[in-house]
Amino acid sequence: MATMNRFKSGLRTGAEKVARLGAGAQIDELRDRVTVLEEEVQEARQVNLRLAELVDVVQELLLPVAQRDEAKVAEAVERFEKYSKGL
């Protein structure tokens, strides 16, 4: 009887270890996936910033010539070029 209890206890302990190992592998996979997603989010942020700068340039260029501030246009183009080179 005592041998059977030890055997059952050993099986439970072994099953728990296997379950923990499986969970550990899943946790590692999830950590890797989070890393990839964080990199993708950062890339999306950079693209969105570049798009915002481009919208600023286009907005300044679409203003009628009489209302256009050439200094603002030059500044907007410069910002866009700066961010474009950074990507």
C-alpha cells in the first residue's frame, strides 16, 4: 500500500513537472511574441510620425500663395526630410 501511494505521488509530481515545463515553453513563446509586437508598434509609430510630417508639408503647400508662409513651408519640409532619413 505504501509503495502504491509513493507511486501515485511520484506520478502526480511528474505530471506537475511536465505541466510546468509546457507552461514555461508557452511563456517563452509569449515573451518572444511580445518582443516582436513591441518592435512592430515602434515601427508603426515612426511611420505615423512620418505621415504626420508629410501631411504638414502638403497642408502648407496647398495654401494659397498669398497666405503661405515660406518659412513655415521650409521648416515643414526640413522636418519631413529629417524624419525620412531617420527611417
